[in-house]
Amino acid sequence: MTEKTHNKRKVIVMDFSGIYKEESFDVAEQTVEVLDCSDIKGTDGFCDEEAEEKLRTLLKAYDATGVHFIDNGNYHYLTTLWTEKIEEDFNLIIYDHHMDLRRPQFDRMLSCGSWIRKEMVFNPHVRGIIVIGPSEEQKAGINPELMSLGEEYLPKEMRQNISDRKAAALKNGIPQDPLMKVGLYCFTDEDVQSGRARSHISSILRMMHLPIYISVDKDVLNQKELNTNWDQGTMSEAEFFKEIQHLVNAPELRIIGMDVCGEPPFKGIDTSHEDEIDIRASDEFNQKLIDLYYETQS
């Protein structure tokens, strides 16, 4: 079982773009460890096999507890590397304006737009995935993507015939139909606004009675609140914190850990005054999330 962190605030920062050098995590209140990932090639949006192994090696000394910052939305696939460390059944709660369930452009390659597929296929402990904040358009694309779930890990000549697919799946480490193992739930912007998301999510989590891991992509917020490098949702910062506070304060829930992506675009030495405003807003949001997470762990 994963224990809660009581006295020590643990924050891991995975810096690919250099943006975290511009942010001021409160080192007086928490232990912040920065992992410089800028020299690992093949990671921006897509993560090739060599980069995936380098990142896995880099994270070998850490477990899934605490708060992990993983740069902008191009690196959201890192959630799979954090959650594969969890050794008990759990539910994955994702705040994101996108479903990240698309069939990958390159078979078997991990990417920011397809990582939930790999989570469903290969993580033996994830039992439920709840995505909060996609658009209605994103939600409409779920079923077509699920129909090909796992095919990218099978030889092309064995994808059509059902019996061939089952045999190939077992041979390639896919022990059972992922849809029989993992429940996938989606609550759109409109569901959050109407209150449907909160009531249904609470019921699902009570019924499953499992600990949770939280993954936050800040593109779930509207652009007036925070600026990210992807198209964004309609949620205000106040609405977001109201929703997540309701979740993390539920007495029956145990939180294993949390990761956060969605940093604003970063230009390095060419940073403008507007960029600096975006970075400050993102920095303040990050600290609020750290404070909220550790309030529930004390």
C-alpha cells in the first residue's frame, strides 16, 4: 500500500523546455527536486523508444507519491511512466481539454495525444479512467478510437482476424481486452458547468472504492485564466479548484500522487512582457495545486 506523505512536501520537476527556471517554487515550504531533461532527444510531443527508456531510468529512484510537474502539454504522456510505478489497483482522474486517446501516428510510439491508450492496454492496476473537461467534439470521438484500441501493438497482418488478434495480443503482452479491464468515463465542459460531473464522479469513485492518482493538464482552463500551448477549455480557475477540492477532500478517497502539465509556451531569451505574465500566472497556479494536494495529506 502507498502511504500518505505527512511532514515532507515532495515536489519533482521534470524540465524539458527550460520554463521552470523562470518559476519560483517555494523551497522553504517543500523539497523541490529538478530533473533536467532538456538533453533527452525524441521527447517533444512524441516519445521514441530510446527516449522512453532514458526517462524510465531517470525516474527509477522515485515512486508515484507527491506532486510531479512535467512541463507543457506535449509531455503529458509522462503520466504513464509515473503511474506504472503504482503497485495497487487505482483510478486515474485526468483534467484535460483533450481525450489523448487518438490512434498514434507511429505504431507503438508513446505520444501526448495517445498515451491514455497505452495506459488502458498495459497498466495492470488502472481500473477506472475519468477524464474531466474535454469538448463535446472530443467526447464524440471516443468510440471510434476504442474500436482500434491496442491494434498499434500488434503485427499488421494479424489485426483483421479475431482469432489472430487474440493470439497476437497474448504474444505481445496484452493479457485481455482492455475494455473488459478498465472503465473509461468522460465528463465535458458542459457536464462540469451543469454539476453532472461532480455528482456522477463521486458515485463512481464510491462504487469502485479505490485510491486515485490525479493528472492535470492546465489546458482544461480557459485562456483568460492561463495560457498554454494547446487549445483550451472553458473552465475558470475558481471552478477548477472548486471541483478538485471537492474531489480531494472526500474522506473516503486516498490520493496516491499527482502530476501537472500545461505550462505556457516558452521562448527562452526572447521572452516578452506578455510571456512573463503568463509564466507568473502559471507559477502561482502550480503553487496553489501543491498547497491543495498537501493539505489533504496532512
